[in-house]
Amino acid sequence: MGWYVLYTKRKSEIRVANSLANANFEVYCPTVKEVRQWSDRKKKVESPLFKSYIFIRLKESNRAKVFGFPGVIRYLYWLGRPAIARDEEIDIIKDWLENDDYDAFEVNGISPGDRVKIKSGPFQDKEGVIQEIGSKRLRLILRDMGITINVRIKELSIQG
């Protein structure tokens, strides 16, 4: 039994995950702590790692039960079948977040479209494609895992 990927309404990930968890579903909504800047203050907030996506572990026969919960839109599909994340992939994400490795990137000498191989951390030896580089964030597509990760830029630990 793997983890299905649920697509939720925008900014509803945590609320949907809590509702499903309260109904005894096994749910995982990875979150990161970010500092948000308002005009008069800064505040540390918890936000979902994957915008509009959460993971849920259930049997194939129970998949339709989630549509009774507000905020659930549909399952994510990959190659015509529901996308399923393996336990190992969920464990990698959990380890990555627990060790604060998501905060360890700095961009030098790479650009969107470049293929890279991650040299260290929980995604070690995974290959990806740089999708976008912002002033504070990097978006990397890990094709073999079927995911896109967004990370804060601090220290680069990839090879081109």
C-alpha cells in the first residue's frame, strides 16, 4: 500500500490533511517554516512543502472516500494511473525536513534546463533538472521520483 498524491484547493493543504487525519486516514503533509515579511513585521509561519498536494495512504477500494472532505479536488495521475509515492520516498522527505537539509543550497554557475546530480543529503545520487532559479529559491525536478522540489538557496550541493 503506497501513498497516493491528493491535489487540494490552493492554501488548503494543512486544513485538508487535518480533516482527513481526524477521520482516521493516514495523511502526510510535509511543511517547512518560513519567515514572511509584512510591511510592519516579520513572522515565522509553517507552510506546505508541496503547494496544493498532500499524501494519503489507503487501499485502492477506499480512494473515493476522500471526496467528501472540503478542499479535496482530485488525485494526481502519472502516465494515466494514480500517482503513488513509495514509503522510501516519503521517508526521504521526512528525513530531509527533520535534518533541515532543505535550507542548504546556494546557486552558482547553473541555469534553468541544466541537468544536475545531487551529491549529498537525503536526495543523494538523484538526478534532476533545474526548472527555475529565483533570488531566494530553486525549483528542481526529480523525474525518477515524479516530483518537483522547491528549496531555499544557501549552499549548493549538486554537480552539473
